[in-house]
Amino acid sequence: MVEFGINTFGDMTTGSDGTPKSAAQVIRDVIEEAVLADSLGIDAIGLGEHHRDDYAISAPDMILGAIASRTEHIKLGTAVTVLSSDDPLRVFERFATLDAISRGRAEVVLGRGSFTESFPLFGYKLSDYNVLFDEKFEIFSQALTEKPIRWSGTHRLPIEGALLMPPTENGLSAWVGVGGSPESVIRSVQRGIPMMLAIIGGAPGRFRPFVDLYERAQKEFGVTNPMPLGMHSPGHVAETDEQARAELWEPFRENRIRIGRERGWGDPTYEDFIDEIEHGALFVGSPATVAQKIYDMIRILDVDRFDFKYANGPMPHEQLMTSLDLYGGTVVPRVKEMLSRAS
């Protein structure tokens, strides 16, 4: 059965009067959004990790602990944990602790991250970008076995039989975020950690070759139980297509201009925005429109989990709550019904 989650990076938002909110208030709003998602039966929430002033969330596990105390069913994870600039042993212990607090609802999505500000912040060199992730991912995959860890490499002293605390009751759930690298697909299968595709631009169908590689690699590595596959994409739901586009355009534009000027992209046009909605990775529109697009992508990519990034730029909390309400209350049931009819 397909699961349906949500993601947010804790984008800095505005009040209904356009006044910017404090980071502290944005974090409190994210907790309220998670509580709503739990009440709607949404399966999972993932919080991004960033260390910059356009996002409020830098310590997702702390916020997830607060969410755990106010929810009953929703899985509590990340989108993503930037493993390259963190300590894999500490990551495991933090999420094992969250798993205890939440009675088995913790999960972690590991990745390199789409930004690099954490490297200088925590004293790492960008020239070590690849080796840091590779070595730390190997350590974390050992930690998931909850057996003594033995490892040696280049970025830290050897680990000689470390045993981490606290042990989990039923194991810790983990994913690896993949943005489109064949090497990352193979690494996911080699380590037995399922893949979450980050599809944030362009036609989602172009990721089908990575899905085929994922399936082929499992056969070649002798995986007997098929590994689940997830995807993450941004979007916004409103009562009508026109309203959804009108509400998202300015926050989307502001977010893309800022990131684009850091990375050398041109400023987005409204035509680019519409093209991304109609042919690309933006899931924007009425419940019927968004449900149809999600259904199509699930069928094309054979995913077992769809995560909807519902916050995209400085959109008011009230609009985010409405989008979540429509997603969990109308879109997800509609997609489930379509999938049931097709099976």
C-alpha cells in the first residue's frame, strides 16, 4: 500500500498582513502543521535541515521530539539529515532516542543536502564533500544493525567495537535521499537502505531510468524482499487551480530568485512556473488536479511513498494549513481510491 507524507524546511513565512514572522514562531507553526497532518491520517512528516536565514529549521530532531508529544500515529523523519557534516553515531543515537519517545515512529532520511553552508559552519572542507558522505554513510549503515561497529577511514579515528545507546525496540527506519546520481542508487541497494527520490524540477518521468536501475541492482545484489521506493516533490493545494497558482507564485518566485542568484540561475518567469506545474515537478492546483498528477507519478515510477513538500517560500501559515487540510482530507483519499480501482 502506498504511503503519503509531507515535508517542510520551515520556510520563513509572513503573517496574514505580510509582516515577516520570527524563526521561533515559524517553528511553533510547523508543530501545529504536524498536529493537523496527524489528525488527517497523513502517514509521515519530514523536516529539512538548513543553516541559513530563509529556513527556520536547523535541528529537526528537536522539533520532531515536540511533535511526538502531541501526535499519535504520524511517522517522524527528516528531509534530509545532512550526514556529510554530522556525526553518524550521534545521528543514530538522536533518532533512536526519538524512536523511544514516539513509540517506534522515528525515521531518518540521509543525504548530502542541496546547500553547503553546514560545511564551513561545522568545520568541514568542501573538497572532502564526497569522501565525508561515503564514509559516514558506511558507518551509519553499520549502526542500523545495532551490533558493535568496527570501521576505519580517513576523516576520523577508527571505531573499535562501539555499541550505541539507546537500543531501539524494533530497529530504526532509514532512507537515503537521491537527487539523480546512479552511484547513489547503487549505494542505496548495497547498504540495504531504501531510496527516496528528490524530484524538485523537470518532468518526474525522467527519473524512470533510476527506478529501473534500483530494481535491477536489487536483483543483481540478491535482495530477496523488494526495497521500498519513495519520492518527494513540492506543491500547493487550494480550492481551484487558479487560486493555487495565484497563492504560490509570489512565494515561489521569491524563493527561486534568492537561491538562483546564489547559484547563477536566471530569475524565474511566470511562464516557467506554469510549465513546471503542467509538465514538471510542481504539484499545484485543486484537489482533483493534484490527485491526478500524484496518481500518474505513482503509476509511472512505481513508488511506495509520496512525500508532498507543502511549504515553498514565504507563504502564510494559514494558507499552508489549508493546503495540508485539502491534501490530507481530499487529495490523499482520492488518490487511494484511484489506485484501488486500478489494482
